[in-house]
Amino acid sequence: MVDQLTKASDSPLEWWAKILGGDQEAHLSFTRGSLSSPSETYFGLANPARPTMLIDTSSRRGVAEAVGKPGQGALRAAAGKALRLPGVAKLLPRRLGLSSPKTTMRELLAEVAEVDVVLSASCGPLRPNRKPVVRGLDRRGDLHIVAKVGWDPLTSSLVQTEAAAIAEVLQTKPEIIVAPEVLSNQTWRGLDVLAVSPLAIDNSRSPETTPGETIDALVELSSIDRQTVALEDSGFVGRLYDRLSDLAVDDQRPLTMLESAIAEGHSLDIGGFHGDWSPWNTQPLGGGRLLVWDWERFATDVPVGVDLVHYLFQVERFVNKHEPAEARRAVTEQAAERLADLDVDPNHADLLVTLYLLEAIARNSEGALSTQLQDRRGSLIAGLDAHEDLDEDSRKAA
């Protein structure tokens, strides 16, 4: 268990210093040339004082590729081009210097990878499972190792779930899914660090926005321990019920909705579940194979089709910019069209959408950052309420 080496109340620079420096006494501060002598120097994006990405300035190609990927916006794409110019990265203003009394994350990953690496670290947007993802690149910018860092009880458990998930998936010898291999899984100074091999992801490709090329992989994944059970007997639903019951919020609609779904007495197929099936966690490799990463929500007792619904919601919310209440009808209709490919009754589309939204509400109510996600929970609950609107529309149409 992580011993709170870092905590949600730390300032962003304090938090990053403890992650990359591996010690309570590590410091990350602004530096200017020879006025200080930090062990490592980073460029912070997007706001150097509150960075969500830190990139070692000694790797020009590594810096450029980290900020120049498709889908990151015009500003970052332009920055990626500029940073490919010789010497630009080392001239950037307000660089951040890391000082630590002990060996650093960079040195740990260099030992695991058996290559001298520099780091590109990011923590992504605010979400309950927010944790650092640290990439180790050699001086030419070639990627050798990717690590996830568990820094609080929730993210620590997710890191351990991912390690076990990768082992279980690879043990099935998948023909379509290509997952990374675990290089190291260890507790390092109070942080849980899972290091995996990099996948051959083509960063020049924009993410797919339709699930078509992932369907065969979803069939393969869902075949793991697949069986038909009563909804109330699904381990997924049991865990979901406990999580929603424990929510420290006054709104009981999510729990009431789950109880209603259970009372309807449905039987569903359950099986392998990725947990974050999306355009940004999958990429076609060619030859009918699919790269799949980010396995931290993996389980084998989840209704088949929830992964598909998650994918569709991700596109509606983050590509088409629709709130859950707006997206629900479109997602339900799209799911109904594709569920037969998974050998799932299309009539279960609305139920699967409800289960997905309940899972999303539970996720956004857990962890050290959950107090900052009240608006997101509200939008997801509004998606549940949209179920009632759709039912009313159906009755009127009849």
C-alpha cells in the first residue's frame, strides 16, 4: 500500500518532485543556466507552475515528439515543430530543475530498461485515476520503457490490477490483441511503479472514431471466462452496488437505478472487460491485430458490451463534445447496431448504457481527487435521467 509519499493537497511542483525524485526532500524549482545545478532539468507544459507534462530538456527529439502528436491541439503541434530545432529545448525559459538526495525515477527506469534514459512524464487531465505515466527514452528519442506510478490507495490498486491483467491476458495467447509485457512491478519508496515494454504505437496517426476495427478484439477479450448469469449474480454488479452504497453524497438516484435494473431480472453474458476501451487506448496494427494498452480496470465478470458502450461514449463526449444526457440516445442506438457482433442481444443496449453510466459515476466518486469532480458526476447522473426521457418518448411513439 502506498504510504502517502505524495498527497492531493501537495502543490503541483511538490507532487511532481516527490514522484520523480522519490523522496520527501526532493525539490522541483525554476532554474536559470548556471545559477543552480539540479540533477535533472525539465520543461513543464502547459503551465510551468502547474504542469501536467514534464519533459527532460536534454532530449530534443523526445521533447518534440511528446508535444507534437495528433489530437493535442494546434498549439502543441506548433510547439512540437519548433522544439525539433537544435538547441531550442535548452533555451526554453522557466525550466524546472529537479534536486533529490536519493536516486531518481529516471535512474530507476534506466536500471530496469538497461539503457540510459531521459524522461517524458504526464498525468493527463483531472480524473479520479489521475496518475503519472513516465516514458523513458534514449538520447535519440527512441522509447524503451513506460511506467505507471501509483501514488495513493486508488491509483496503487489500479497499477496492481494492470500488472495482473496483462499477465492474465497474455496467458490466453491472444491472436488479435497485442498487449505490452511487464518489465518490472515494484514498490519504490512508497510508490507503486509498474514498468512495461512500449508498444509499436504510431503517434502520427489520429485516433479512430468508430469501433469497427476493434470489434474482433472485443470478441476475443469477452471470450475470457465468458458465461451467462443473472445480472444480480455478476461480480461486477455486486461491486458496483457496494461502491454506490458507500458514496458520501446525498443523491441516491444511481443506487436506485441499479436496484431497478437488478429487479428486472435480466440474464446477461459476462466475460473479459478492458474497462477503458477507447480510441486513445487502442490502435490497429495491421494483419488483423490491435494494439491495446491501459489495462488498469480489467475484470472478467462484467456484462459483455459495456466496453463497447464506453468506446461510443468516449467519442460522443470528447470528440463530438456532447454531454452524457445528449449522448445517451446516440450511444444507445449505435450500441444496438453493434451488439450482435459480440453475440449480445441488441435489446440490452439501454441496460448496458445504464450500467456504464453507473460505473462512471462510481469511478468519479472515488480516490483523492473525487471532491473536485462534482460537476462531472452531475453530468453523468443527468445521463441517467435521460433514460426516463427516452422511455417517455417511446411510450408516446407507441
